[in-house]
Amino acid sequence: MNDIALPGVAPPPDLASTAPKVLILTHYFHPETAAVAQFTTEIAQDLARRGCEVTVVTSRAPYQRNAPPLPANDALGAVRIRRALGTRFDKRRLWGRMSNLATFIAGAAAELTFGFRGYDALAVCNAPLLGAIGWAGRLIRGRPYVCIVEDIYPDLAVRFGVIGERSLIRRLWDAVNALVYANAAAVITLGERMRATLAANHARAGRPPLAIRVIPSWADGDAIRPLPKAENPFAGEHGTRDKLTILYSGNMGLAHDLETVIAAAEALRDDPRFFFLFIGDGGKRARLVEMAAEKRLPNAKFLPYQPLERLPLSLTCGDVSVVTMEPAAEGLIIPSKIYGSLAAGQAILGLVGEATEVADIIKRYGCGVRVAPGDRATLVEALRRWAAEPDLLRSMQQRARACFESNFRRDLALEAYWETILTATGRRRGDA
């Protein structure tokens, strides 16, 4: 495979003798297009570019359910990739998702037990209970590990009714998390509200206060830039140039309120100014397509996930980007699509609660409108106002890109990860 260029990150001098050997453990990695795969791929490449010897342990089972298995041994430029065996049941079903996760954790544990002994630091990305492998590595080999928490479990499982609030599974899971986080060289999460949730959980487990670092995620702000729809061939291909286009791009999962967007499309079906474009896949997609078909919506269109190289065009083919999250997920996740939407200079339509990172961004930077999930009337009113006041929409789009430049650039986040790895391994910047 070819290395993926990281514009804005300058290659350092030869540091092979001093830079740490880093092992990254993540469920998904390149060439997957899921957000967590792109996220960990860019971290791995940046560390390699800085002179680290980087190995990634990930899953052979692809994110897309119909794709063929990925090779066990692979490479991405200087990054070595080792893929563990695991099941690939339908992840739209709970038992399938849990089976896939459990078998991946078992496979990854076997890989780390028998395959890798000489690493200086382990970075564990996101998958529930995966951090226990880092804790075991520290216990057995004395190696430091860094936990990167993008989704907070078991809280998500509790709020969506998968496990009980006071169940034995929840108590055991909390105990494992407390042990893992307390012994980590660093715990990283994506936003201030997520940090508060993690800190509260840790205190509830009877542990001393936990130092948690916030490093926001990012998008490729060099590839994804505001592009006039008149100059965008994707917009021409899919009929978004002459209409105020409400775009949803990404996972259509259980934590995303897209039914309200369909309801708004129905309310505006006879208004020729509006068009609704849905791009992606997930557990809700089939039902959403069915809803649109039942209502015979002339103003709604569904497309599959687009190839990575087309994202700069697909993310800029609209005017308003929908970022949505069910109330049950508040304080537990940050929808990664907001970073690409801000980079693309789209006004943000946040179908989220008030106590969310997305609502905070919209309010602080004036880059969109927040609407409570399920509130179709307010959503329709906001869309009609944007159509009637194009200057207002344009100013929000400009502020969206300015927000991205100030807070969510890739170079800022990757520098923070580099500093964290150096600290975890006892190195100073001058040492590397």
C-alpha cells in the first residue's frame, strides 16, 4: 500500500535510535473508512513520520459487512499492520456486535501475548474493554499504556437498555474500567463533557481523582475545504446545486435521530427550495429508506458510503450538515462527522440536546442551529429561515470553517498525541 500524505506535518530528522516503539491496538484501521479507522491511521502515520517504530494490531473482519476479509499481515508505508482473527456476524444485531467484539479482544490478546514484547508504549483506541489488554501488558511486562476513549462504556449500553443500571455486568465493567484507567500512563477523551463523565464514573468507583486529557478529534482540513456548489461535480451529479441541501453523511446508527429529518422532508415536500441527501449506512438505514418510500418523498435521496477520495466533494455538496445524537448518548460520545462538516464550511444543524459538545460548539461559534431531537416544527422553521435569509446561512458557514481552523486542525491534535507518547515513555521533547 502507499503511504497517505499528512499535509502540514513536517517529517522530522532521523530519530530511529531515540523515538519510542509504539504498539497501537484498535478494532478498525486503514483501509477502513469508519471514523475510528481514519483517526488511528493518521495517529500511526504521524508517529512513524516522527521516527517511531509503529505496529498496529487490528481486526481482519472489515467494517463493511459484505467486504472480503483483510490480510493478516500488511503495511502502510512504515507502519506494520497485524490483523487478528475474529467473527464477522451482522453488527446491526446486538449479539453479532458483542460476538465480534469478544472474539476480536481474544484474538488481539493472543497477538500481544505471543507476538510483541519489545514495544515502549501501547495506545489502546476505543473498543469496550480493550484497555484491559493494556493493563495486563503493564502488569506482566511493565509497559506503559495510553487509553483513548471515544465512546464511554458501559454507560452507553445502560442508557440504550442493553444492560441494567444496577446489573452485575455493569458493576464488573465499571470495576475493570476503574482499574484500567487508574493504571494508564494517560487517559485521553475528545471533549470536556466526556471528561466530566469519565471523572464522575471514576469517583463513583471509589477511586482517587483521575487526570484526563482532552484532545479533540479532527478532519483533513487541507483536503476538505469549502467548495462552491457550482464548482463541485458531485453536486451537479446529484442535483444539489440549485436547492438548499440538507446533508447527512455518515453512520445511520441507533444513536442518531434521523427520523426527525425524514419528518421535516415530508413537511417540506412541496417546497422546491429544499433537498435532503443521506449518505452512508448503518442499523437505521433500511428503515429510513423504507420511511421515505412509504411517504413517496420527492425531495429525499440515499447514497452509499463514498470512497475516501470523494469525501472532499461529497461533504461540500450541501449547505447544511446534520449532526445528530439521541439524548441517551449525551456526554458519552461526540459525533465525529461534526469535524468534517466544520472543515467543509457547512452550517451545522445539531439535532442534539443542550448538554452536548455539539450544542456547545454551535453556541460558542455561531456556526449553526441546535434543535432538540424529535422537534420537527422547530427544525422546519430553522430550514425555512435559512432559505429566506441566505446571508445568515453564509455567515454561519464561514464561522464553521473558522471554528475548525481554531480548534480542530489535524496538526494540533497530532502534536498533542506525540507529547502524550513521549511523556508516557519517560522521554522529553529534547530526547526525541
